[in-house]
Amino acid sequence: MNDQDVQREAIEPLSRPLTKCRMCKSEDLALYLDLGHTPPADQFRTKEELVLPEVSYPLQVVLCQSCGLSQLNHIVDPRVLYQHDYPYESSTTKTGKIHWDEFAQKVVRRLALPKNSLVVDIGSNVGTLLESFRAEDMRVVGIDPAQNIVDKANAAGVTTYCDFYCMAVAEKVADAHDHASVIVGTNVFAHIDDLEHVMECNARLLGPEGVFIFESPYFQNLVDHLEYDTIYHEHLSYLSLAPVAKFVLRFGFEVFAVEESDIHGGSFRVYIGRQGNHAIDASVTEMLQREEERKLHDLEGLTVFAKRVADNREQLITLIEGLRKEGKKIVGVSAPAKGMTLLNYCGLTTRELAFLTERSTLKIGRFSPGGYIPILPDDALVNEGADYALLLAWNFAPEIIKNTRAFQEKGGKYIIPVPVPKIV
């Protein structure tokens, strides 16, 4: 066992229960969804690490009955989640790259940003979004806690600080690069426990007219389309507009615009500026009204959602067991973090799935957390043979199906797990 393994074992047990809402601090938290105990969804193990003990943590969602925020009731130390060979790269899919280009172009146009304005990305990963902003003639700086990922970003010429977003790094960036015109956080605002500190850091790093923009999966889509597999320990909050709009007011900010997109099963992009600096777009009022009409923050409705989740598990298990009894070989295609929630909640292991396939070199050759299913390159779908492939990254289904056309040509079929398991 090397020093890194020893360090990993030393920090893995670090976790704590949630006692107060992370936005409004209310203690009126109601449990409505229990996905059991699971290991962190991005801890893909090497063959040598399979002998190490694996720690699982509660994966349960509660509703704050004061402000309406849905959130995990158990917090895993971020060092456990992000600082051991973090395996996600934002540049993996063409669909994602197109989305980041559109993101940068739309922000620059909407805010009429002058050339050489500073854009800072928190949780910047390998710098894919920042490269899109740089193509729009912006200066760019990234902040990310995963050293292996930061090394890739800096090697690609995207200046990136290896750290969690905190006041010290905010001041360091401001001193070295000036105040930011825009701070972006894509799929990261929902990952942070201390959101108050995020807003304090934003107030320090942003210029007087600066704007904070976060993009995150939208909770309404999670509920409507049964995207429960997007619940895992990295995703601490399940964001909707009403609780966010109330929360940012405490720091002298306000939401002034919202945009929606299809990425990651349906996301929303929230524009936040200092109070009085921007006209409030009609999109804000419309979304707040829609959330109220749909009773998105109603415990009774969320309890019905939880029942639908349990039904989905039974339907998927029944489908897979039926195919196995017919002698069919089943595998998984793609190995996203969301897929690990689904596999572990449904109890799917090497008994049901012979292997998973991936394009990401950071995951190939490793084993899935919990079920220890081996991860092979995508060409194993044909080379190793399979009858059915459970498509875990369903949010990129068209691209993945196109990339694995040879599997279909040999008679292979896909299983889409949500919202209702189906064969395509």
C-alpha cells in the first residue's frame, strides 16, 4: 500500500449528518427519499485497491419545509470525493463541448462583456468551459480542488488554481488578476455545503457590476422525469429557483435572469448580480410561478415521487432478471457517477452485468464502486459480445448510440433505465 492509499483510508470515514438547511438554517427537515447506503459514486477502484475496505454513506434526501430546498441529509468530506484520482473530465463528449461553447457565447452577448473581461470558473475541471470563453476574447482563470485534473488544465494553457473555492483563493485571484466580471459555476454550486461562504467569496472576487452564474440540473426535471440517479454524495443540493432567490438576497444579491437547457437531463442557468444592478427578466417571475403551481416544494408530492423511484427499481430489476433467464448477456455502456447510484440502489453487480464500457481513459481498467464491475473500452461491446447494454449516461444517449453503432449492427439492443425502463 502506498502513501496515497494510507492517506485515503485515513480520510474516508470523515462525514457528518445535516442538522440545518444549508440555505435558510431551518431545522424543519423532512426525509422523503432513501436510496440506502452507497460508496461515493466517483470512487472507481484500481485492481490493487479492491482489497481495501470500502466505506458507504447514507444517501437520503430531505426537504426543508421552511425555504423548500431539497438536500442530502449526510455530508461526505469533500477531500474524500474530489482529491483521490478524480475521474471526471468535462471534455469527454461532443455534446458537452457544444453546450459549453453555447454557454460562453450566450453569456458574453447577454452581459455585453468587453474584450479581456475576466471570467473565473469555480470547479473548472480541465478548463473546457474556460476555453470557450477564451475563444470569445475573455481572460480566464480556473479554480478546482482535484490535482490530477488541474494538471491537465494547466498543461492545456488554462491558468488554474488547485484549491477549494474559499476566501483565501478568491483574494489570491483578485490580487493576481483583478476583480472578475463573471464568476461561473457549472455543476458545482449544488456540490458545496457552505453556500454562505461561496456568496461571501463572490462578493470579494466580483467587480461592482460583476455577475455570478451557476448552472445546475433543475430539480423540477429530476422530479418530473424520475432522474433519481442524479442523486449522489457530490450533489448535496437539488436546486430550484425559489429557495435560491431567497438565499442570495441575504448577501446583497438578486436573481435577475434564468435560462433552461436540455443538458444533463434538463438544467437551469441562474444569473445573479448585486441588487439594483440589472433589470429583472420575466423568466424569473415565470419560473417562480411555475414552481408554485406545480407544488415543487410540497412534501406530499415529493413522497409520491419517492414511491415512483421505488417502482422504477422493481421494474428495472424485473426486466434484467427476465433477460438473464432467457440466457441473454447484459452489460452497461458508459460509467457516469449517476450510473453508480442506479447500480447500487438496484443492487446490480457482476451477477447481472458482465462489464461496463467507457470512453474516458480515467475509468477504463478500473472497477465500479459498490458492485466492482470491470470497466472496459467501448469496443468491448463488440469484441467481448453482448445482447443488451444498460445505457447509464442516458443524458447523452443519442451520441453514445451513434458512437457504438457496431454494437447495434451485430444485433445489440439498449436498455434506457429512466423514467420507465425500456428496450430500444
